[in-house]
Amino acid sequence: KAKDLGKNGWRLFEASMDAAFRNRQLMKADLRSAVEANALRIVYQPIVAMETMRIVSCEALCRWDHPDLGPISPAIFIPLAEEMGIISQVSELVLKAACAECAKWPSHISVSVNLSAKDFRDSDVVAKVRAALDGAKLAPNRLEIEVTETALLDDKAQTRELIQEIKKLGVRIALDDFGTGYSSLSYLHKLPLDKVKIDRSFLIDVVQSPRSLELLKGIVSLSRSLGLSVTIEGVETFEQLKILSQQIEPDLAQGFLFGSALSASGIETMSSTIWPFANDIAAPRKRPN
Ligand code: C2E
Ligand code: MG
Ligand code: MG
Ligand code: MG
């Protein structure tokens, strides 16, 4: 009897594995079509200067609306695209769209684009960045590339060279999700970085926990001492913003408090906004009146 149950259990397991596998295969086929049809959407999340509480930049984030399944998270489809070997096509689409939109925004707004570790396996990545800038006639200093620590771990020498070349174009380089990877600290001075984006996990209990606050302070001051500009990701509440403003003073902040990602025209609309809570933040420094 036990054996039969076991068998049944195994069959169920097999059946669901099979379904999951088929779903994945179907999803891959659909993703390929979506990329070929240029059907991925790009949205832009505002990035705000702490000193002025105005938008100075935004992050291009890729969206896929599946015809039957609805919106699929990039956390799912980006790894899928990497696995399928089509991530460089996705990156190319995002680079082109982001540069074209940015060229239409007021010139104080720049844009940042995420590249994947796999993009640096492909030495064409530099040409793709240059082509996107040229195609849009966008000044290189208005584009920033975000790379994660994983990308840097993958194939250090080649990746580092390619990043150097992109930087030589005049494009800025940011280390994304800082603190979530491995030997984070050792990378900070070895790479041609301009900026560190500190992962939102460091901000989560900064309001309640003095120890978390000290940790965040330490990371920010270390980054600063290496000459890097600092962005804090995941600012969701006014309390967090207040602590940032009073005790951390990062250069830039990004998070749902300022807004989630919006259309390119939404960024245009936001370009002259000063957030209403700007004046409520204690110790305003060089904020204009
Ligand atoms: P990321 O590059 O770290 O992007 C920031 C993610 O955090 C975005 O999720 C954004 O919506 C989310 N976020 C922003 N503010 C907040 C906040 O206040 N609270 C919380 N809980 N989350 C916040 P999204 O758009 O789902 O993207 C997830 C990840 O997918 C990105 O993380 C990035 O690694 C990847 N990704 C997205 N678009 C692209 C792309 O075009 N190319 C590549 N290679 N990766 C992409
Ligand atoms: Mg990013
Ligand atoms: Mg990030
Ligand atoms: Mg992230």
C-alpha cells in the first residue's frame, strides 16, 4: 500500500514537473517573439537629488506584458532571456529606447540602464552602447550603466576591460544592489566606478534599529571616501527619508516614496516637480527656495 501511495505521489510530482517544464518552454517561445516584435515596454523610475528634492535621473526598467499571463516580473524574464542567449538583444532594445527618450527630456535629467553579467560575455556591448548614444544624439554623460556584483564576479578581466571601454565613451558606471553579493568591498576600488547604489535591504529597518543605521552610515562613508557618489535604493517612507537627510546624506535617493516606474512622458511631467515634503525635511542644505 505504501508503495502504491508512493507511486501516486511520484506520478503527481512528475506531472507537475512536466507542466512546469512545458510552461517554461512556452514562456521562452513567447519571450522570444516579444523581443523580436519589440513588444517589451520600458518604464522609468525617478531618482531624486537629496539636496534639491528634484528629479535628476531615472532608471530604465523593462516590462513584459504577456498576452495571457499578464505582467511578468523582470526578476523572472531577465534570467530567462539570459538562459536563452537573447539578453544582449533585450539590452540593445532597452539602451536604444532609454537613450531616445532621454534625448527628449530636459537636459538636467539623465537615464540609467541595467546590463546583465551575460552582456559582458559579448564584446559587442561597447558598440551597442555607442550606437544607442549616436542614434539618439544623446550626450554620453547623460547615460549611466548599472552593473551588479555578480556581473563583476563572472569573468573579472574581460568584464573589467569592457566596463573601462564603456566608461571611456563618457558614460558613467554604477555598481547596483551593493551589499547583496560577495566580496563587495574589494571591488569598490578596483573598478572604474562612479557610483554605488546601496541595496534597499540596508534601509529596511533603519528607522527602528540603531545598529542598521550605523551599518548604513559606515557603507556610505566608505563609498564616499573612495570618491564614489551614493544612491540609496528603496526609500518608501517619509521617516526613512528624514533619517537619510539628517544622518546619512546620500547624493541621490530612489524608491516608491518618490514614485514607482512610469512612462517616458510621465518623467517629462515630473521634470520640474519639487516633492511637497522637501520643506519638511530638517536641515535643508543648499535647497533653493
Ligand atoms: P534593480 O536594477 O535593482 O531595479 C530596482 C528594482 O527595485 C525595480 O524592480 C524597482 O521597481 C524596485 N523598487 C524601486 N523602488 C522600490 C521601493 O521603494 N521598494 C521596493 N520594494 N522596490 C522598489 P523591477 O522593475 O521589478 O526590476 C527588478 C530587477 O530586474 C532589477 O533590479 C534589475 O536587476 C532587473 N531588470 C529590470 N529591467 C532590466 C533590464 O532592462 N535589463 C536587465 N539586465 N535587468 C533588468
Ligand atoms: Mg538597477
Ligand atoms: Mg538596484
Ligand atoms: Mg535590485
